[in-house]
Amino acid sequence: MTKEINGDRRRFLGAAALTVAAAQLAATGFADAKPGNANLIQVPAIKPGTNTSFGPLKQIDAGLLNIGYAEAGPAGGPVVILLHGWPYDIHSFADVAPLLASAGYRVIVPYLRGYGTTTFLSSATMRNGQQSVVALDAIALMDALGIQKAVVAGFDWGARTAAVMAALWPERCKAIVSVSGYLIGSQAANQAPYPPKATLAFWYQYYFATEIGRAGYAKYLHDFAKLIWQTASPKWNFDDATFDRSAAALDNPDHVAITIHNYRWRIGAADGERQYDDLEKKLAAFPIIAVPTITMEGDSNGAIHADSSAYRNKFSGKYEYRLIPGGIGHNLPQEAPQAFAQAVVDVDSF
């Protein structure tokens, strides 16, 4: 995405909406509750789509990137980092952020590499999408912001990143919330063929392994993303404005390269970078996560996902699984913001 994004797109009109929402929540007494005790904090109801944007974004050099991120809540509050997935963006948390901010949390919502205003500091850096690297970006952001420890919560790529952080750097994760459970992967494990139904659900992964797939994704980027939204959340009736707000983040100049590399790397159709081999070797052993965890699933998630029983033994610390009813799909934070925010508050009390 070009420098123009520092203009109107970064002066989000939703700053007023965010402030009003926080004030309304404070009036309920929610803002006076103390983070860290689920018995004191009950997240109030909110209509999904109440908040459509954030205030002006911030930018900071962190590791290999200049990261764009939204921030809400008191600067001295306990930190929550919210991580989006593909092909979504920070607007998945537009309703979650004010809920948590009003509970006293400092909420950080970064654009992942290849999205929005996040850019590489060097043109020579490989546009790498492997799982350990995306997690390192989040650790670098914490370092740049002087954050030692945080609750990390996300879905899709964001959920995988939260799990990787908890597995490799548990000292940096107070707790995690992960939609769809334990998503750490391995190139070797991905060599095993899927049954036909699962293969069909992963059609885009194989499409991206081809050069025509790369070209097709680049040419039909927004149409492609909208199709994924529709199939992953078949009962979510999002409007064009909701989609367009997030789709703008895909116009980042590195988005296509990182997306293609991520999916090719997963199935062994592209190499990673050798300096991350040790990290990937640890992840390929599917390490146990010991930090407190809540995993979540929408009852209408159209994206491929495992049954919760399949990954329960991957969590050795305090743990809870929640199935969210009501036709909730893959983009759980945006479709069910109250439930997602409540999970963050609750896991912080474990």
C-alpha cells in the first residue's frame, strides 16, 4: 500500500464512534471493573458492526518491518494484542477493541506483514510468510513498544501466531485466545494427503502452488477475498462497506507475495529461510502449550477446522473450549465481538 494511506484512510472517521462506545460502556460500570478477574468483568452486549473503524493509526519500526497498528485503552493497562487472519484485517476487531479498552486494557491491533500500512524496512528482505516469521514480527512489535508480556488473541493466521508465540516464547504470553484451536503446522505433516472433502476446502492452497494461481490472486484480489469471506462464514450477511474497509488493506504491495509464499511453504512447494530452521523444527514437533488458553469455534465456521477433541491434549495449562452459537463463522471476532472480548477477559483471570 502506498504512502497515500497516510491520508484519508489513516484518519479513520470511526474515532468518534470508538469514543462514544467506550463512554457508553463506562456508563454501565464496565470501565470500573478490574482486569484479571472474570467475576468482576462481564462484557456488555454489543451489536456487531457498531464500530466501523479506529482512530488514527500509529507506526513503529519493529524487527524487519515498519508496523501499522491501532491502539485503544489506557497506556498503563494490561496489554492485549489482537491478531487478524487472511484475508481480513484489523477491522475484525473494531468492536472488540472498545470493549476491552473500557475494561482497562491497553489494546494493540497490528496489521500483519503484507497488510495495510505495515511495510518492510528493506526491499532486499524476503517476503516470507512462514509461521515462525509472522510470530517473530509480533515479538518484535512487543519489544519496540516496551511490552514484556501480553494476552495474545486471534483467528486464522492470528490464531496460529498466538499459538506459536505461546509455544516458543511462553514468557511473553500471559495467556492466549485461539479461534479454531491449535493451528501450529509442519511441512512434513502437510505432505500427508487429505480426504477429498478436506482437499476441496483447501482448494486455494493448491491453486496458489501454481503460477497461474499467483497471477489469478493478484488479478482478482478483492473478488477472491470476498469469496473466501462468503465460504468461511456462510451465514454472515456482511455488506459491501464492511468488506471494502478490510479489502483496502490487501492492496499492500507485499500482500500477494507473502500470501503465496505462506501457502506454498506449508505444503513444501516453497522454501523458508534457513535462519528460521531451528524454530520451525521445534514447531514441527507440535509443542505443548502451557500458558492459560481459551479456544473458540463458531457453530457455522465454513473454513476447514478440527474438532476440539483433536487438539485438547496440546494444552497443558488452564484451558477452556467455547462453541459460539448463532450462525457464527470463521471471522469470529467481527461476527461475535462480545463473545471474543469475554474470552480475552476470562482467560486473563485463569
